[in-house]
Amino acid sequence: MILNLTKKKVIAYKPYFVYGVIANLRGMIKRRFSDFDAIVFQNSKGLHTLFSDEDIDVLFVDIENNICQIVEDFAHWRIKLKCKNAVCIVCLPKGCVNGSGIEVNDILDLNAELTKSKKKKFKRLNPLIEPSPGTVLPCTNKD
């Protein structure tokens, strides 16, 4: 689960983490958001969308888990997008950034687990949608 600690919101319930140079180079090729609701590229400063079928929203995250750059509606078949301060990249379905109020300098928890006490705290501050088992819930802003 990926949490926006600044806004107290869940960004992704079922993220897919990509590790390694080859996997990072593959990017979104033959990957779809029907299988997960976010894809996280570790140890990466740049991204391409060659051979991808989907437009995406991109969050560049620095070493302190702060969002250092946001690119909304990054079109498929683009060669390169880069952020020099980033150490990881979070890709979300198109429209998620606008719909969830994510901003630069928000702090993320990329490996969050909600304990019972955290879940109560989050429900008091900002009610969460509880996913049914096995359900992939993309961002709440779907046209």
C-alpha cells in the first residue's frame, strides 16, 4: 500500500514494485493497471513510455520520500522523462494526481501497512474505502 502521509490518503492499495536495471528499462511494456493500481520503479531517475498503451501520471520521489516532481497525463510512446533528484518513480493511472490532491513536497510511505490503530486514525482524519479481497482499486477519480 502507498500512503500520502501529508494528506493522510491512500494512493494505491496494490502497488507493483519493479527492481533491477532490465525491469526498469522494460517500463510499462505489456503491463496494465488492471493488475495493480500503481507501479513503482526503484533506483530510477528516468522513465519512458515506449510500447506502452496507457497514459500515466508520474510522481518522482526523492531519498527522503518527498515528491520532488509531478507530471500529469504523460502520454504513451514518449522517449524520456527525467528528474535529477529522484531515487524512485511512482506511476499511476491517468487522472489520479488531479483527483487525489497530491502535491510536490508531500511525503509518501511506499511500503505502508495499516495496523488497527493506524486504520482508526486514518478513518477519523479521512475515511478510507475498504477494498474487498482481491479487488484492485485505482484512484477514486475515474471519468
